[in-house]
Amino acid sequence: MLVCAAALRLGVPVKWVEDRKEHLLAANHSRDQVYRLRAAVDSRGYILGLDAEFTTDQGAYVRTHGGTVTDLAAGLLPGPYVIPAYRVAGHIRLTNKTPSGTYRAPGRYESTFARERLVDRIAAELGLDPVEVRRVNLVPAEAMPFHRGLDTLGTHVVYDSGLYHDLLDRTLAHVGHAQARIDVAARRNAGEAVGLGLAFFVEKSGLGPKDLARIAIAPDGSVEIVTGVASIGQGVETVLAQIASETLGIAPERMRVIHGQTDRIEYGLGAFASRVTVMTGSAVKIASEDVLARARPAAAALLQADPAGLIFEKGSFVSASGASASLADVARHLGGPGLTGEGEFAADHMNYPYGIHVAQVRVDRETGGVTVERYVVACDVGRAVNPMLVEGQIVGACAQGIGGALLEEFVYDEGGQPLAASLADYLMPTCHEMPPVEAFVREDAPSPQNPLGVKGAGEGGITAVGAAIAAAIDDALQSPGLVTRLPVSPSRLHALVAGLR
């Protein structure tokens, strides 16, 4: 904003160049939370009650959406489990550090780690299989929509749809979990420190309150889609064009998606919080249907036919006699602005994608290094409009999650002086550290809350990474509950291993 204000004041172009050191020191930090959890459980590992208290280090002051991290963590801490009695207290503390903000899956990455570590601890204490403890606690399909009795981001937490038990079974089969456990045990018997870890997550997506879209079809048959959200590299243009194409019967290549022009559309909340496909995509779907509704009487006039008797297929209205009129024909017939439509989609509640992460890791006991040998993310997104883009979102998010689980940390000295001012200190995963991520995309539980049945896919790939890798490290070292802090850096893990000797 200051750059824009300076350009307006001076009447000349103004450019601001930020170097990496400034960015690492001054841009939002995140993830600094400490949890204390207590659970009452029965002999099956069923969680009767959960008492949670956690603290968020907010840094020197609250900026952007920093306070929402605590809100989201508290609201979604129970995750996919019933937990009939739940109490939570989230505390925000101001310190002399860089302010904290939102980072992909804010509050959920942290709370998922804490919750799934608790479930693994329950299984260990009772001598039960961690997978089966999860199974006995999952919200059943017949309980959907599941009212959690909590609010987050100003909306009630109501899980709209989900087949949690089914996804668990499908994921175990996809991974070959039973055989994988046998193979891992054999390698451990041969002296390797290899382990498997599994973690379940529930995400949120489709933050309202509403989005707007406009569509115009030109006489040459090209389509213009105007939206209030901006693309930040996640394929907004492709998805919105594909949604319109499915209804209008016009190839996506003939569509142009316009965004960032506030003089052409009144509002659009933005491309964040896994909301674009749900909110803006639904608005585009409604706008496309509005185009067809407006086109039908005009097409009937062109074809001299009864509007009710027209069939719409492959981009054209067809009469009982076989005569047809394309949407381009209708646009030419109408003249003026051509054939247009408008769609607004509003939502009172978010919807909730869910999934499972499975990690296989190898630990070097001498160095504390962790190699992720295999990583699988199963995620039910309701409906995958573009499966390739969904997989891309999952893989990219998983890479960020692996960084947070094993490497990335903003370290401060006792006086609050930041010590990670370059990429030599703030370590990030490269292709060397990344395993081939298997995205197991499911469409088993479409959302009833929007006309597309979709749920967001932008954050599920990161949410349970820390939890799954921690469980796998515990398994590799045969020490349940060993990892309680992220990242599991080599020095930190080396100290943990030394403590076991």
C-alpha cells in the first residue's frame, strides 16, 4: 500500500525491492504453538473427553490474520473424531519476536500434530493398534452432517459430509499397509531404523460469505468470465473455465477469465483459505446456468419452436425438428452486449475435506537424519474438477509440510534476536529431500452445500505431514511418544536418540 501511495503522490512509477534477509526477518512467521492435552478414554481407546490448552506466540503485535490461527486451532482440534466432551482454551501471547500470521493450513497443521500424537500415545498406553484406535473414534457416516458445537471464523463447525471409515479402509488397501508393516519389521530386525506412521486430518474450505461471477458470450462464440478473485498460481483460470465449459458446452480454450478488474465486478473475497473452487466456482456454475436460462427464449425465437421443447447439448439448442442454434447464434441474434449471465453464491458454513497421510521413513541413528522413503496423501475433495490440479496442490502442500516437519524453523536467542536470516540458517527441502508423493484423490462424499459438490484441495496435502512423520519416526525407533516437537531436525533427533541409549 505504501508503494501505491508513493506512486500516486509522486506521479511516477515506484518500485520496492525486498531482499531475502529482510523477508525472512520481517514477513509473518507462524506455527509457534505449545499444546497440553488430557484425554479420558475407555478400554477400546475411545476418547470420552478431551481437555486441551495451548499457547500461540503471536510475536510483537497482531497483524493480518494472526489471531485466526488460534481460533482455527481451537475449532478444529478434535478433527475426525467424535469426542463427546471437549474443552479448549487457546491463549495468545505477545512477545518480542516477529509477528505471527497464517501459513498454509494455519492452526490445523499444529493441532493435527498435537491430536494425532495424543491418539498414538493412547494406543501405546493401552497396547492397541494405532490404526484401530483411530477407527473406533471416527465420526460415522450416518452422523453427517456432524455438528461439532463450536464456532470458528465466525461460522458453526458443521462437517457437511464424510465417509471416514471407508477412506481409512481404502487408504490402507491402497498403501498395502499390512504388507508394508511386515516389510518394515523385517528391515528393523536386520538393523535398520525404519518406520511407518499414519495420521488423519479434517480441513476446512469454502469460506464465505459470498462470491460473484459474470459471463458474456460474444457473437463469435468466445466466452468471457469476470470474477472478483485473483489467481496466485493455483490454476484459477483453468478451473473456472472448465466449470463454465461443462454447463455451456463450449471448449475451455474459447474462454477468457478476467480477474483483478474492480471496475467490472463489485466483489470477490479472494483466493485464499481453499475457497476459490467452492465459492467462485459455484458462482460461475450459477452464472452459466443463468446464461442458458436467458438464451432459451431467444433460441426458441430463432428456431420458431416452443422453448420448453428445446434440448440443449454440445453448446446448442436443438428443436424437435432437428434444427439447432448455438450460443454464438443466440448472441448474434440478441445484439448489443450479447448473451450474458450473472451468478452469486453465498454460504453460511464452510465445508470440510478430509484425508489420511501415511509416511515411511528411515532414521540414521548416528546423525539424526531422516529420509522419507514413501509418502501417501489420501484426500476426499467431494469432486475433483481438475484431478491434475488437485494432485499438484497436494504434492506442493506436502513439500511445504515436510519442510515444517524436518527442517524449517525460525530460531531466536534468549533475547529475542532472530538467528535465521538466510537460507543457510533457515533450511528448506529440495528435490533431494522430497520423496515421490502419491496423491490418492477420492470423490466419495460430495458436499451438499454447493452446486458442484466440491471441497477445497489447497491445504489437505500439508495438514497431517508433521503428525505422520513423527509417528513414523517413533515407529522406526520403537519409542512411542518420542517425538513431541517440530521440526525434528537432525540435532534434535540425535539428542532424542542419545537419550534412549
